[in-house]
Amino acid sequence: MESFSLILAIVVVTALAFDFTNGFHDTANAMATTISTGALKPKVAVAMSAVLNLVGAFLSVEVANTISKGLVDEAGIRPEVIFAALVGAILWNLLTWLVGLPSSSSHALMGGLIGATVASAGFGAVHGDVLVTKVLIPAIAAPLVAGLAAMLATRLTYRMGKKANGKAAEKGYRAGQIASAGLVSLAHGTNDAQKTMGIITLALVAGGTLAPDSDPPMWVILSAGIAIALGTYLGGWRIIRTMGKGLTDLQPQQGFAAQTSAATVILASSHLGFSLSTTHSVSGSVMGAGLGRKGGVVRWSTATRMFVAWGLTLPAAALVAALAEWVCGFGSWGTAVVAVFLVSSSAAIWKISRREVVDHTNVNDHDGPGEEPSGVVTQAMAAVSPPPAGAVTEEFATIPAPADTAPPAKTTV
């Protein structure tokens, strides 16, 4: 194993801590729809996802190479810069987890790395072409492509299953949903675990323990896979509730279509080396599946908050990382101050989260922070969409009979 300095050891531990937060922050990507439709019990779902995330970490290193070799100039990076980048990413992950918003851990990491690099070496140390082609364009394209694919797949699924036996078809779709959820978990490990591998490899190059342009060592791949698997098993129940119940109400057919579409997009991007946000892909596919079913709607109030969080992720993480890098620039005591701030802030966020606990026992409750009343757009879409066959609308079910329809009472003369 490489020789380590103290700061390099701190960076590696912090990177694995980020990988852990990435795991529980993004568990919803694979398992939210499976849990919300009842295809799997919550604890079984997260255990399955954890194992497949670990397996997926060993399938490719293309995304890791994009981060360690392509996004920033290795020559201008010090281990302290990477530590500051991780501080920005971890704090953003924890804040969005606290409020139950499915934001991108990938973009938090990218933003942190860009902000810390700019604070240390200037804008010239960031490779703008890689940022645009492999980060920003996929960030916009992924939810659109996944959403469109999921919407079309949902409509095709309902059309093909019109004459199928109801209970048998539902059972089959639940089985298919479990398989597709496993594929998303595998894809998540392939894409997201690599980002931590790339960060650790970049730190090793910056610390002089690896040659430039090196691939991640095996111990880096293994430790990153284990960290993200442990975080996944912990379960990010707050975000699972938002993804499974807050955006739309999914049936097994929709869950199957959403997860299959998202997994296809994620695996294709991993093969091409795109640092794709699995959160964007899965959220887009869930909304597409919601719109693909007749009578299905998307809660645009929740979606709007999510879009705002997406837009803030890169600049917010970059700003925090830049400030952390500035403090680290004062020397060892500055790095110690940043480390204490990270630990104390993380502890404070966890303590606040205990005021309203969300776990596997209440993740599907409808009165949680992820569930919101339908907005104006949702109500309008519901009004013009025909309900499923045989459904009785609440409007007509609750209309009282007119008072004058009762027969007149008999009178005695």
C-alpha cells in the first residue's frame, strides 16, 4: 500500500465518509418505487440494494477516470483541496437528506471539487470542456431522456396488459419491478462508487503516492464499494418517502417502467464515462411514469422544490468548498478548524433529524414531509385525464341525494 501522510489519510477517510452519505442519500434511486408499491419490504429492499451496489463498484472505472484525470488539472491539486471539496459535498448531502429532497450527490461532489480547485489554483485548473460535455449536458439530458422513456414504457405496458388477468399481471409486474430495482442498484454502484474512487485516486496523485494518469488501486475500489454499500443499507428513508410517495402515486406497472428506463440510462452513461446523476435519472423516470398512466399525475409543488435543489447543488457545494479551502490555506490549524466544523455540523444535522424520525416503519406514511397536496397544475391535469376503467370519482361518490327526492310521508285523516 502507498505511504501516507496525515493529511492524505484524513482525505481518504473523509472521501469514504462522503461515499457513505452518498449510499444512504441515494438509496431512494433504486428502491423508493419498489418500497412504495409494496413489491419488497423496506429492510429487504435496502439490503438487496446494498449488496448490488457493492458488486457494481467492480464493473468499471471509466467514471472514476473522468474525475481523477479529466475534470481538473492534477498538477495544481493538493490533498487539502480535495478535503475542502469533500466538506462541501458532504454538508450538501446531509442538508438535502434532512429536508427529504433527492438532490445529486454526484453534482455535490463535482461542485465541491470545482469550488476548491478554483479557490486554490484559479479557473484555469478546471477543464471546462469536460465539465460541459460530461457533467452539465448529461445533467440536463438524463432526466429528460429517462422521463420520456419511462412515460412511453408505461403507456406501452398498460396497453399490452389490458387483457391480462389483474392479479396475475400485478404479481408479474412486482417481480419485474424487483429485478429492475436490482439493475438500478447495480448501475448506481457502477456509477456513484466510482466517483469516490476517482476522488481518492486524485488525492493519491496529489500526495505523490501514485503516478499521474493512474487507475484506481484495488484497495480503493474495494473500500469505496464497501462504504457505499453500508450507507445504502442504512437507508435514506426521508428521501425514499419523497421519491416513492411525494412525486406521484405509482402502481407496479409504473414502477417497473420507471426503474427499467433509469437503469438503462445510467448503465449507458457509465460505459461512456459520463459522471451522470442517478438521482436526476430516477427522478425523471418516476415523473415520466406518473404522466404515462391515464389519470396519473405529478405533484409539481414537490417537483419544483426538487428542481430548485438541483440548480443550487453545484454552486452551493462549490461555495462551501471554496471557503473551506481558504481556511485550509492557513496551514494545519486551518485544516483542523474545517474538520471540526464538518464533524460538528454533521452532528447537529443528525440531532435535528431526530425530532421527526423517518424509518422503515413509517416510510410509506402519507402525512410525512415528502407528501404534499396537489398543486394547481396537478389538479388541472387530473381533470382532463380520464380515470381508469371502473373507477368511481370522489366527486360523485360524495354528492348527497337531493332532499326532495324522498317520497312524501303519509298523513292520517
